[in-house]
Amino acid sequence: MVSNKDLAEKLNNIADILELEGVKWEPRAYRTAALTISSLSEDINKIYKEGKLLSLEGVGKSIANSIEEYLQNGKISKYEKLKEKYPIDFETFRKIRGLGPKRVYALYKALGIRDIKDLKEALENHKISNIEGFGEKSEEEIRKNLQSFMTVKNDRLLLGYVIDYTNLILKKLRNSNVFERVEIAGSLRRRKETIGDVDILAISDKPEIGMDFFSKIDEVTGIVVKGPKKTTVELSIGTTCDIRILSKESFGAAMQYFTGNKDHNVKIRKIAISKGLKLNEYGLFRGKSAIAGKDEEEIYNKLGMEFIPPELRENTGEVEAAQNNKLPKLVSYDEIIGDLHVHTKDSDGVNSLEEMAEAAKKRGLKYLALTNHSKSLRVAHGLDDKRFLELNKKIEKFNEKGSIKLLKGVELEILKDGSLDLKDDSLKQFDFVIGALHQNLNMGNKDLTDRLIKAINSGKINAVAHPTDRIIGQREGLKLDFNRVMEACENNDVLLEIDGYPERSDLPFDLVKKAKDYKIKFSLSSDSHRIEHLRFLEFASAIARRGWLEKKDVINTLGYNEILRLKR
Ligand code: DGT
Ligand code: CA
Ligand code: CA
């Protein structure tokens, strides 16, 4: 069934193209009609059935015909005809901020950009800033707006972008004096890389006032259901948020229940039943009396197991491990003291060496590997041997006085035949070399695996960058034979990277866990391209924890001098 919103969107699409055509009054009429329809409180289908279309403001005979066509067949012939003239995905583009029809048409004329895929490619190749009327700044803006569109486009949002936003909400609630306690639950607490909706749990003895306060904060754009125990709202970031207010006595049980995931919960509940107990969101009960509920850890303990950190609760063996006292002692967030993959403006980053170093120091890091791209990655302005020499001299100079240490690094292209992008001699100048597959990836999985393994076997790289090369919401990871890749890493002491850049989140946690069966260590990174990205390191730590890693498995827990001593 066509909704008012769908119809209004279609009418706006028609107006877009008509405007482009230079048609005089019609676009205006279509927009007025669109506005009327999007703000109607009645369903457009009902109005149509009652024969009242012409009574709507801005709807004349011809627009009424268009509406009728759309409601009946889902298509408007006028629009279909217009679209034949312009093979451009205006519908999607208009959802991206700043990309109105005129600008989209200019992009099409200059670069043949028809859809998001074309636009992305042009951005990657820095082609847009060269078009007349665009420039460096608007290219950057388009990049940003496209990115935020991509985040919202998938129905699941990326952890990296939701978590700061949610923390702001928590802060407001905690500062309100209405709540005794406010915590995150659900997939966000488990630090899953994508988030379906936000779950918040709170304690308050004034639940009505609490829910009123919550539903009025700026981030809330709509209310789905509102009650004193549970309220669901729409958030401006493009998802919904469930908030539940609970009693102190059952808060721990609720934290357990609403953190999930579901399969983990099912297993825990079965264990309760097998012990003659009952577990629900209010507590752990023997008959009618609660034997735990206030404290989450106590629930796990009373069920005969260790406390299970939220990041592990995916039903991948954590329950059995907890019963046998065999849970790993997970690497903690603050044990990660360096970032091993960042870019500066020397290749495709935005900030200078000094700016990156300063920002990393402010975040409390002890060292930072500058790993700019090597020459074959032209789209990223990769550096050749000579330019790396110059840059590395600058790094050495910086290290003489800098209070944070910089590592001379490179994100080195692994070429089509598995050879490396810089000469062996030249590779000696680096402290940390990350091999990466970026180009010529359409060669079949066996050849790709062989190619990567050749690089791993070369003894010239320290780590494999973002090993699957997935981009969440855009492309799936390479289907490499990871058994062979991991075996090669083990044999050559090559690290696997965990890249915390939200779109990448690569290596994915299930492969991290699999890699633990080999004697492989990991390097964590933010893959920063600007200072604001440095916070992504935390998401790499989250993946490490979700992959069961301990301090000894992660080399970012080592000091600068120990990193320098890594074999290569
Ligand atoms: P999401 O929102 O898709 O990223 O994933 P979650 O895990 O946050 O799922 P959500 O928001 O539907 O529910 C939060 C937690 O509450 C979930 O992980 C487990 C628990 N839960 C929700 N519904 C059920 C249910 O029907 N049965 C059980 N056992 N647990 C549930
Ligand atoms: Ca959720
Ligand atoms: Ca939820």
C-alpha cells in the first residue's frame, strides 16, 4: 500500500526533473501537492476512495491523475517518461544532503555519474574537486554526506557512530536527577559492530517523570509507545530506542536479560531450569522467592559459572567455558597503548604528522605508527621510496623531542603477482610494514589467497591490513581460504590486523576467534585518516575482546621499544 510519504516523495521526484528541464510553473505545483500530502493526517488512499483528491491544496486535474495512477499501479507514466531522458538515480541522490537535482545533473554531465556507485568511485579518485563549481571543499562535503547517508541507509547502524551519540543521551539522563542509574544494554553493550536499535535500562522512583524527561530530549524525534515501564522512541540518528525503568531489586536480572543475545539467554535460562530455578528479567527464583536479581554477576555465579563479559555473549562457547572456569582474561580497553595504522596528509589523510601525533598523545597513547600508502595506490596518493625516505627522516626528527613516539610505517600494496610495492632495500627503513590488498581483487579466491600468502611468506611484512577487505553495507569480505592464510601467518610470525574503522571492523570477530587456534598475534588500529578517527581504536579493542583475545595476543599492549624489536 502506498503511504503518504511514498507519494510525496514521488511528486517531489517529478518536480526535481521538471525543474531541471526549466519547466516554469509545474514543479511548484508538484511541490505544493507533495507538501500537502506529506502533512496530511488522513491516509491518501482513503481520500482517493472518497473522491476528494481535487479538494487537496495544490492538486489540480493533472496531478490528481498522477496520484491516481500511482495509487493504482505504483507507477506514474509522466515520471517514467521523464526518467528515460535522464539515466540518473535522482531518487536516491535526493536523500543525500546537498545533492539537489542541479548538482547531480552537473556531476552526470561532467563525469557520467549515474548512481551512488559512480559517485563513490569519483570521490575515491578525487575527481569531483576538479569540476567547475565544486572544488575541494564541496568534494569533502559530499564525501561526508554520502557517508552519513550510507550509515543510515542500512537498517543497522554502525557501532562507531551510534556509541558516542548514545553516550550523550546517557549523560543527559544521568545529569537529570530523575534517574538513580542509567545503563546501555542490547547489542550496543555487547559492542556488536552493527546496531539494530538502542536499548537503555534505568532505575527511577519517578518513572512517569523519567519517561517525560526522556521523550523530550533533543535526540528524540518521535514517540512510538510511551509507558512508565517501557517507552520506545525514534532517534534523530535514524533508529529507535527502547528505554525501560526497573526496580533496584531486579536491575541486574534486567541487565542480563536485555543484553542478550537471545541465544545466549536461551542457554542461560535452560541452565536455570536444570537447577530447578527460574530466570526472567525480574530475577532468579526458587519457587516464589528471589535468590538473585539486584546484581548481574550474582546471577551468573548462582547458576554455577563465572561472570561473562557482555562482548562474549554470542553463544559461541562462552557459557560452557564459564561453567568450567575457562573464560579468557580479556584484554582490557586501557591496555591498548598504541595505534598501529594511521594516515597523514602525506598520502590520503587530512592531518599532518604533527597534528596526528598531538591528537594521539592527548588520547593517552604512547606510540603511533604512521602507515601511509605506497606508490601503486595512486587514488590514495601513495608514496614512492624516495618520498618515504623524506617522511621517515621527519619522523626520526620528531622522535628526538616528541613525547609520543612515531613508528616509521607503510601500508604496502601487495601487487597482482604477490610481490611487494617497494624495493627490499627500501623496506629496511620501516619499523612496521602492513601488507594490504586493495587493487585487482577480481582474480578468484584461490589466486587471491595464494597472492596474499606469497606476501606473508616473503618475511618482509609485519601484519596483514584489514584482512577480509569488507566494507559493511557496501561490500562483502574476500572469501579467502583463511585456514591457509592463518597457517602462513603462524609460520612467519605475521600479525593479523584488527582495523577498527567502523565500516571495516576487519578482521571480523568470528575470524579473530578462529585465528586464536593458531599461534597468531594481532595488531589493532583505527585506520585514521584524520584526527577525529583516532577514537576508532576503541572499536578494534572491542572486536579483539569479542574474539576472546587476551593481553598476550595483542601487540598494542607492548611498549614502543618492544614493537621495534618485532621480527621481520
Ligand atoms: P539489535 O538491536 O538487533 O542490534 O540486537 P539486540 O541484541 O540489541 O536485540 P534487541 O534490541 O531486540 O533486544 C535486546 C536484548 O533483549 C536481546 O539481545 C535479548 C533480549 N531479548 C529481546 N527479546 C527477547 C526474546 O523474545 N527472548 C529472549 N530470550 N530475549 C529477548
Ligand atoms: Ca537493540
Ligand atoms: Ca530493543
